[in-house]
Amino acid sequence: MPRPPTKPALNSPFLPLAASLPSPRALPPTRLSPEKRPRRLSSAAVSAAASTSFSADPSAELRALCSHGQLAQALWLLESSAEQPDEDAYVALFRLCEWRRAVEPGLRACAHADDRHAWFGLRLGNAMLSMLVRFGETWQAWRVFAKMPERDVFSWNIMVGGYGKAGLLEEALDLYHRMMWAGVRPDVYTFPCVLRSCGGIPDWRMGREVHAHVLRFGFGGEVDVLNALMTMYAKCGDAVAARKVFDSMTMMDCISWNAMIAGHFENGECNTGLELFLTMLENEVQPNLMTITSVTVASGLLSDISFAKEMHGLAVKRGFATDVAFCNSLIQMYASLGMMGQARTVFSRMDTRDAMSWTAMISGYEKNGFPDKALEVYALMEVNNVSPDDITIASALAACACLGRLDIGVKLHELAESKGFMSYIVVANALLEMYAKSKHIDKAIEVFKCMPEKDVVSWSSMIAGFCFNHRNFEALYYFRHMLADVKPNSVTFIAALAGCAATGALRSGKEIHAHVLRHGIGSEGYLPNALIDLYVKCGQTGYAWAQFCAHGAKDVVSWNTMLAGFVAHGHGDTALSFFNKMVKTGECPDEVTFVALLCACSRGGMVNEGWELFHSMTEKYSIVPNLKHYACMVDLLCRVGQLAEAHNFINEMPIAPDAAVWGALLNGCRIHRHVELGELASKYVLELEPNDAGYHVLLCDLYADAGRWDKLARVRKTMRDKGLDHDSGCSWVEVKGVVHAFLTDDESHPQIREINTVLEGIYERMKASGCAPVESHSPEDKEVSKDDIFCGHSERLAVVFGLINTAPGTLVSITKNQYTCQSCHRILKMISNIVRRDIIVRDSNQLHHFKDGSCTCGDEGYA
């Protein structure tokens, strides 16, 4: 027999009605009350029924077969009989198909009825609707609904409920409105369906309107309706209204308590929810599995281990210890408390595990800082042939992002595509983060462009990913485009501010600061510290200090950021006094604090203060020095010429020195031209970092300053053989809100002639005053000199462009990706003296503030 038609017949008298209703979509089956299982016929009875003449009464025979559950015979009789059965026979057949979940026979029976009826009576239509909606045959149900001249509340309830369960929530509410306009009075079964749709959107205003309907039609005392009302308000974020409904109930069941307890948890009111749970126990209302599961998960969010263990014990006493859903909630609870050992014990003792069990373990390990164990559990999940869901894949991708496991991440991407999970935004967002952190930002862009929907997490991940991959201009470009479609949150602003700080885009940073204030989230999360960091890195210590003072809840990161700002601007004494103030306020310093302090001592040549701070780390603050602290101490000793002491300090280190420690010694040897010790340091540093161009250049400079041209040539040849090319020098300057980039030897800028003319004038004035720029003198030296490889001189172009295009007296702020060489340093000091302008250059090593012919770095390393 042919399948039912997929579109309504052209001669249907109800086409106008069908066109006026919302378009149908695929629906899942509705949850209906099962009928009693029909009595089966004996073989003799079947034979007798089959041999009976069709002409007697086909309808009666069809009803008899259906009443005895003989579906195959009933369907054969239906399609073989020339006489059309009556409505009761059809109804019996449709109910049997629905009870049996017999989709194919049901559709054949539906097609048979559709061919023989121009319209359907109420009883027949309702039976067909019930069956088709349960089968998920939306379009067929829609055709039946359109051919029903008479509909009662049951007809509408089936369609409204079916749409809601299919996730077509707005269409479900539209059908409810049409039902009201048709004058059909809703019943006690209508409102739970409608309220679930309101909560799912969520639509608080529509929910309030339906609440008014509940009271108008006299259902304010129905427990099922009031339970649905509580759930709707909770999902719409109005826990107060939900609690008012709960408190007004004269009769409650366990579902009522569960709905209100879960409503408090969903709205972040964990303490209130737990208090209500205790009240439930005091009132001797027996909790069910849903209650225990909900409370168990929420207790993990309170960081109260004793209460969590009490919940575990209560569940065991109540007999829920072996239930899979409860065990899954236990794993989540212990994971939230950071007790992964207990979570693992629960998991290992489970006789049966579902996908949620494995996902809870994977997510728990990832969120507690054990991404390697998360991937191990995922591998075991594959071995056990458990099919992952979207949350599983998202959690595993987060672990891959932490470990940089691109290989596993790519396989998870392929799996997500094969299972159709790419439309799930949580999976796509996890892929964005994984590719960005694996340094494959272009692949992240591909995923982002293919996403059908993008939320604030999607945009924030891309912006942060661009910053992580040093593509800060693209980060700001995406941020501006995001503002047109999605409201940013604190994480978005933090990522965008990082992009501004990296490029020195002060004006753009101020605009983002204004956005933050307009959104009223200036004190949310890490945002205050991100703003301090922006102003510090843009050389605006005044703004940074104002932001620091305005930040009420200062943490150690706030103090560290401000402390690093003082150090970067060469204010070592201020940094030390600021540290003393920090300690007096009761803020406990951490490892980062002492890195900044030791850097301040190093740049200021304060050896005694440096040693005192280094020893106080362990003696006073119980902080074990790490490699960064040791590198700072070596740098401190080397800068004051204590190379032998620095070498002995390295030999006495309790941990193996890394390349940064030996590199600090190599740099000290370069400054003080100690070739023998420098060669020893280079031996260790190049063993640890054989492909780092910077350390090779330091060694070249050591040989060049000592006149060891033969050894310099060998290092240069090694660099060529290894292909240690350097990035082009690039400097950025922001003028009138636009960031301009200048590359080494780039002549493409539209104002390049004017810039070069001004530079030549500055060079002539320097020569006239006996301060000619320092340039490389020999071709061999120039090929590997630090000036050309680590500088590129691009900041000269950027500074002059800023001077030309800004008002007199305006500060010019430059950010560059490489080292500032001696020649550029000397030129910029001269420019600041000639034009009487402050110039700030933040290069890859430090921040230079030029003013009146001097620099805050004290010419350290430029003598």
C-alpha cells in the first residue's frame, strides 16, 4: 500500500484553515495513558475469524480483531474489504496501533481513512491525532487536524502538547492563543503544557498571562497546574514568584516540593533550596529519587563537605545507592568539591554506567585541573563502546585544549560531525577554544563561520583566541562586529582589553572601558584588573592608579598588576614602598609578586634588597622560589658585575636551571664582555633551547663586542643552517582611534615621504650636535647584529608619524614586537628633547618612557 501523502489534497475543504495555522514540524510521541492490554485470541478463534465471510459485518469483525490484539489480521481485513468500516472500527484500529507503537501499520490505516473521508468526525479525528503525534508524524497530524470541522479541548491539547514536547515552543503558544480565540475552554491538562512552553523559551510575560488564565478559569487549586506554574517562574528567573505560588498551595505533593527546591537551585539560591529540603523532611514528606538527586548535585556547589557526606548517607539509607541517576549526581557532587578520589570510588563501584556517568568523570577531571586523566577516562569510554553525547565531546575537547592535544581534538571534531553534534553550540564553542589554544586559529575561524548560531561564549572564545595567537587587531575587529548582534559579558571585555593592551590601543581601550561602565559590570570578576593592566601597558600610570584606587575589592592580582607597572616604568623605590603598603593592608603576596619585586631590584641594582626579598619568600611567606625567581636573582647579580657569584648561585640551585636562568648569565657576560663564562652559559642554554634565535644573537653580540669574528661567523653559519629567521620588526601607534602599523623597511604608508623627511632632519641635527646615530659598521656584523635582528628600527617611523599627526604636547605611545636597539634608543631620547614631547615605547623586553632627553630605563644595556 502507498505511504500517506506528504501534503494536503488540493480539494481539501479545510485548506484555508490549515494555512492560517503555524506550519507543522516533526514531533515526538506524546505521553498518553496506556490502555489495558487486549486479550489475545486462541488459534481456533483466529482461524474462525479469518474464515468468516466479509459481507456479514466488516466493521464488527474489525473491532473484534482489534479488541483481541490481532493487528495484522485487522489491517488485512481493512485493506481487503470493499465496504468502508464505521468510525468505531477505525478508532479501535488506531488505538491498537498507538498502543503497539506500530508506525507503519498506523500510517497505512491513516492513509486508508484519509482516502475515504472528506473530513473527520471528532472521535475519529482525536484518535488519529493521538496516534500520529505519538509517532512523531507531525505533517500527517496536521492534515487530520485541518480536516476536523469540530474540535474539542482534547484535540487542541494534543497539538499544543506535541509542539511543546518537540521544542517548537513559540508555535505551541501560538496554537494556545488560537484555541482561546476559537472559544475553547482550557482544562486542567492544557495549562501544564502551555506553562512548560513558557518556561522553555523563557517568556515571563506570557507566563504571567497564562497565570491569569489559570485563575480566571478556576484552576488555581489544581496541584498539577500550580506545580507547572512554579517551574515556569523558576525557569524564567523569578524565584520569588515561584515561592509565592508554593507558599499559597493548600495541598502539595512530592512534585511540588521538588519543583520549588529545584527552582531555588536553578536561580543560584542553593542555601534557600537546602533549607526548603530540610523543611520537607521536617514535615515528613518522603523525598523521591528526583529530590535526592537534585539536592545532592546542589550540595556540591556549597563547598560543605560534611553536608555532602550526610546527603550521601541519607541516600544510602533511602535505598538509592545503586540507582544510576543518583550515582551520577554523587560523582558531580564530589567533582564540584574537588574530591575526585571519592568520585572515582563511586564510579568504580557502579554496576551499570550510562553516558552520563562517563561524562561526569571526564568533566570532573577537566574542571579540577586533571585534563590528562579526563582523556584517559574518555579512552576507556571508547573501549567500553559507550556512545558519547554532546556534553562528553565538549568536555573532552576542553581537556584537549588544556593539553594542546590537537590529534585527539581533530578526531573528536570528526566524531562530532558524524553524530550531528556540530549544531550544538556547546560543542562548537569547545572546538573554537581547542583550535585557538592549539595555535590553529584559522581552523577555529572555519568552525566559527559555519556555526548556525553564535552566543556570547562563541564570540568571546574567538576574541580571546586571536589574542592568544598574537592577532590582536583581528580580536578588536571581531569585538566591534560582535557589538551589533550579541551583548558582551565580562569575559568578552577582558579579552578585548587584552587586545588593546597588546597593541597599545589606548583610545580603543578607553572606549571599551566606557562600554563596561554603561553595562554596569565595572567591578565584575577580573575586569577591574584587566583595566589596570591596560593602562599600565599603555604607559598611563595615572589612569592605572585611579582605577586601582576605585577598585573596592582588591585582590593579589590587583596589587601585582600595579606593582609591575611601577617596575616597568623604572620606579623601583616606589615598587618596594608599594609592596610594604600591600603587606600592611593584610594582602598576602604570591610568586608573581616576588618576580616583580626582584625585577625592580635588578633594574635598580639593589643587591641587598634583592637578597633580603629572596630569603623572605621562604622564611616569611612560605613561598618556594621557582625558576623565574632564580632567573631574576641571576640577572640582578650579573647587572652589577657579580658574574662569579651568579655562576655559583646557579650551581647551588636546588632545581635544575632552565634556559632563562642560563640566558640571564649569558646576557650578563655580554654586558661585561666575559667571553669564557659566556661560552659556558651558551653551551647550556643552546642545549635547552637549540632553535631560539634570541640566544644565538646574544652569543653573536658577545663575540662581536670582544672582536672574536671567527667564532661569530661560526654562530652565524649555524643560524643559517637551522633556518632561524626572525620576524619582521613591527611598531604600532594609535592616532585618533586608528592603530597604524609600521614594518621594517616598509615604504607603503601614504605619509612615508613626510616621515622620512622629518627623520632626515632629526639625523642632521644629531650629527650637528655630535650625537650621530649608532649603526652597524661592517657587513658581517650587520648580518647578525642585535640591532637589525631584534629591532628593525620600525619604531622610528611610528614615533615620527605620531608627532606629525597629533597636537603639540600630546604623548606618543608606541608598541613594538621586538627589542629597541641602541641606535633607536639614542634617537628617541634626542627626539623627546627636541620636540619636548613624552614618548613611550613598550618593546618585547621592557617599557621605555622618554622625556627631556632621558629614559626611565636609565640607559641600562645601552651604555
